[in-house]
Amino acid sequence: MKACCSTEARKSLARARDVATCDECGSLLLAYGSARDFESAIEELTRHGVEFEAEASFGLSVIAKARKRP
């Protein structure tokens, strides 16, 4: 995961199901508390060809989903 997303996740995500946006790159940050939900989200994003990065740290699993910019 990009350093900016990791830093923002640690700052903004405190529990499962929290959502935030990376101030630097604009990625959508999604927090998961259960491995099953995290893996399901990864499968769904992969199936739809969505760009993302994932990281498991600080007690949460986080997906940084790239957002399209106009």
C-alpha cells in the first residue's frame, strides 16, 4: 500500500467498517475487522477489475481503492 494511504488509514480508521479518503492521492480507504469480509471484498474488487492495494496492520485489514479522477 502507498505510504500516504497507510498513514491516512492509521490516522482515520479506528474500527471495522470505517471509511476514509486519502488526502494525498484520493484513494478510498475501507477498514475490515474480519478476514472473511476482507477476502470477500478483495474477490469482488478483483472480479470487477478495480485497482486496489491491501494491507493488514494495526488490528484492521485495509483496502485502498483507487478512485477515478475527472
